[in-house]
Amino acid sequence: MSATAANNAGHDPHLAHHFHTADQQFQSGKLGIWLFLATEILLFSGLFCAYAVYRASHPEIFVYAHLYLSKTLGATNTIILIFSSFTMASAVHAAQVGSRRWLVALLSLTLLCAAAFLGIKFVEYKDKWEEHLLTGRGYRPTAAPPGALLPGADSGAVGATAGLSSSVDRPQSAALPDKPAVAPAGRTTGPPAIERSTIAPAAIGPRGISPQWLAGETAPPHRAWIGPEPENVQTFFALYFAMTGLHAVHVLAGMGAITWLLLRARRGEFSPAYFTPVDFTGLYWHLVDLVWIFLFPLFYLIA
């Protein structure tokens, strides 16, 4: 039955035939969108668990590698997404009160924020590609990260390449020099190689702040990293691209849904009696923003 015929028959064109009332349809849809968001949370939870395992096992990798990321660009993207959550929530309110003009304007602003977010993320990805800060054997940095002082580097030049080498080119057996690599018969002996942190554990001292620590922190120039590059730094970028890339895909999906809403809003299809798609898309968009609020400190603000 067409929408015109449904209206002539006194039936709401937005009410599916298997629902008795619009409220029943809305509540059923709300339950469905929350179940969908729960599966999205489970999807990202697996990656967050992987992050926690690697971060706990090799903290030096994350402390060193995060220096390659731009806190300014990350913070800008965070502000943009938080603002887009506000515009999306306001768009839902505009649909509920039947303000077509404000609904179109707020959806357009949300779409613009999403495009700005992806534009900044493209700039970040482009920089990482040009600097060879990739995963696996693609990790071949051309310079040390800002704030790092590597052995042999000029103390006055941040980002010197002296002492910098790709961790994939290092012999993994160097961590265990006393272990024979191959038995006389040609078979590997001993337990498998164990990855070990290159940073010695912190010494246990008296309570309080050490004067030596204060002197080191206040003495210019302060370095965020002093020492050789840790091994397996590419692990950080594997997680970085996997988690931020998956989030970017969700931003693209959200942009598609918002564009669909915008086209329908311009035709005047939403009103106080029917705003369900706007409400449900708003819930999805808030989840996308929430995931980034966790990603930003985990990758950009590591202490």
C-alpha cells in the first residue's frame, strides 16, 4: 500500500503493519538500537583488551612511540567530536519540537564536524606514512620523536637520527645472550625466546619526592625520553591504526546516516509525531564520540 493510500485509509505511513501503535514501534526500535550499540561496545572492547595487555607487558613501547603523535591534532579532534555531540543532541530536540529549519542546520553542522574530524585524521595518517611509522616491517622511522634523546644524538637537536634503528632489524636473541641459538644437531634448544623490557625496573626508595628527581625535572632541557629506542615499537602503531582506523570507519558510517537524515529533513518528513530515525542516529553518534574520548588519552596522553 502506498503512503497516499495509507493516509486515505487513516493509517500512519510511518507505522509498520506489525505494530499497533507508534509508541510500541518506537520502544521496540529503541531496544533494537541499544542492542546494536552493545555489540559495537563488544567489538571495541576486544581491541581495548589487546591494548591493555600490550601496555602492561611493554610500557616502554607506548611511552616512547606516543611521542610521534601530535597532541594538538588529537585534542582538536576531541573538541570537534564533543561539539558534534552537542549539535546532534540539539538536532534531536529540533526534530521533537518540529523545527525543520533548525533540524537541517544542526544536521549540516554535525556533518561538517565529522568531515573536519576525518580531514585531521587524514593529515595524521599521511604524516605517519611519510615518516614510515607503520606496522611490521613498515616501521622504519626517519627521525627520533620530538622530546626524545637517543644515544649518540646531538643533545641540542631534538629528532636527530643518530642511534635510531628499526626494531625489526635487531636480532631477537640479543635479549638472551647466554642461550645457545642452535643445538649441534641443528635443532633449537631451550625454551622459546621471551620478550623482555629494555628498561630496568624502578628502584625502591623512601617515601616522598626525591631532590634528585626534582632537579632532573626542572633542569633544562627536559626530555620525555632519554635512552635507546625500545624494541618492537611497531606494536604501538599496529594498535593505533587498528583502533583509530576502525573508529574512522564508524565515523564514515555515521556521516552516511546523517546525510540520509538531512535529505529527509529537507523534505519535511520529521515532526513531533515522528522523529525516530533522528533519535536513533543520535544515539549511534554519541557512541562514536565516546569511543574517541577513550582513544585520545590512551594513545596521545601517555605519561
